[in-house]
Amino acid sequence: MLKDHYEKKGRVGLLGFVVVERSGESPSGERLFTMKDVAVVPPALRKSPTT
């Protein structure tokens, strides 16, 4: 599940951050773990292609 997204200025330009949260449950519905992943998107990947 997308938990958050934000931008910060870095040395190479504006960086994008995407935070995704995942969790696992037992068959009875008890939460066993929660994981957060953060992806950093550099300026070169943030630029849209020119047509």
C-alpha cells in the first residue's frame, strides 16, 4: 500500500521519495510483521520523455 510520497532537494536536483508499507498476517488475522520500503527517484528518472 502506498503510504507516502514527497520531494526533497538534493545535490543533484529534486529527488522523489515513495514510501510503500506491506504487512503479513497469520491465518487468524493477527499481524505478524510490517515492512516499509522507500524508493528514491533521482531527477533523471523524474523527467518526462520529450516527443
